[in-house]
Amino acid sequence: MSRAKLHNPGRPVSLRFGALEIEAFSISGLASYVAVPAFDACFDLGHCSVASSQLRNVLLTHVHQDHSLGVIRHLALRRMMGHRPPRVYLPMESRAALLDVLRAYERMEEKEPADLESIVHGVVAGETFALSQNRKVRVFDVVHRITSRGYTVIEDSRKLKAIYRDLPGEAIRDARERGEEIHDHREINRLTYVGDSTIETLENHPEIGESEILFLEATHLPGTSPEVSAKYGHTHLDELAALFARRPEALASPHIVLKHFSMKYDASQIRAALETLPAGLRERVTLLI
Ligand SMILES: [Zn+2]
Ligand SMILES: [Zn+2]
């Protein structure tokens, strides 16, 4: 793969885990976005394609430009195409500044002010918000150079209780109308998205490893000093290998997607680095390139 192709945010990578389809791109300093149409959501939005503009919910981890610049286009494209206003979530600490930026664009473009207050939502660690009827998002703190939050999508999976299973449809309907709980509910951590982060986030939140799909950054690879990662608030691939030896539960997800590789690496260097991960972890890793 040429670097021109590797470094083109207009060419997302298609991923599929079970029935879940994802279109994503992530190169450090350039752009990151992970679009999940089934969730009607995009995690980070450093670049906004037409496809991403059709997703209503935008969950920003932090406001570094490579993660947030697409929000301006997202708002404009949705307005232009007559879609409902989006919902943009981001760390509470960054909300007022993003509103200032969006207002500045309205002024520069001589547009009527939109109701941005109801579009842009600040989030704090520990809170949960609804994504759809059967999905909610839990917010947690992420360690990076600036304020950052991570997101876990929790699905309510329901199954008809055994005692109702052999009953005719009418009897089940009557039971529901009587107010009986006819389903067994189970919560599934379907996907966790961590944006830019040091390894500390996984140390602080090993429960992240319970998610079926886990997006993590690995900006730097063997050959680059881990001090560089520490200086800029990123994760080095060697740190993930060391964490797996120490706390395997933090990396227990069946599907781990590594992303946000530095622009200094080409595709063959990134693929070669995967081989340095220990067996037991390596097989579950997908590289977002
Ligand atoms: Zn970044
Ligand atoms: Zn960043």
C-alpha cells in the first residue's frame, strides 16, 4: 500500500465483526473516525464523508483537530441535505470552545444561527446516555495530553422468558398488557472506543477488556522510543504487549482494533510490528490500515 493511499482519510477501511459493519480511518495527526451505521453513530470525526454525515450521533473523545474537525462539515452537510440536527457529544470541558468555533463559522458564512445549544452535549466520566431504544453509552475518563473521554456502547439484549416460550401469541400479549415482565434482559458491552490515550487508561479501567470490540490506539511501534509516546500522551505497541503479560483481563476482548499509527510508518512497517505482539493477543488484533 502506498503512503498516498494509507494517508487518505477519504478512503476508509471496511471492517466487519459478526453482523456489525464499520467504516473507519485513523492515522495520527491526520484524521480519525469510526463510523458504525447500525448504531447511527460515528466515534471521532477528524474527516467527514457523505456517509458519516448520514449518521446522527457524533461521539468525540477529544478536540484535537485530527479527531474533531469533521464536526463543522457534519453540521453543514446535514443542514444542506435536510437531515435532522445531529447530536454531538464531547468532554464537558471542551463544549463552550466548540460552540465558539461553530458560531464563528456561522458568522463567517453569514448563516442564520442554529440551535447549537441543543446539538452539542458535554459529557463527564461515569454518566450514561441513550443512543437508541436498546443501546446506551457509558462514558469514562481517558488519559491524554488534553481532556479526553472514552465510550462503551451497551446493548440491552432481551429474550422471551422460558415460562412464556410455549404459550400462544395472544397469551403473551395478555401477559404484557397485565404489566408482566415477559423478557429476560442482559446487558452486552458491544464496543468500546478509546481515542488518543496513554496505557494508563487501560490500567485504570481494565473492565474495558470486557467489550466484544475494542478500539485502541498504538501510535508508536518498536523502533521508536516509548518516551516519545509518553511525551505526547500516546500508547506504544510494546506497552500493550507488557500490559497483556501483567493484566491480560484488560485486553481480553475477542476483537481488538489498533489504530492511530504515526504518519512516519508505512503499511509494511505497521504489519511487521504486529508480529512483535505475543501469541494470545496477536490473533485477536485487527490493524486499522
Ligand atoms: Zn490524534
Ligand atoms: Zn489527541
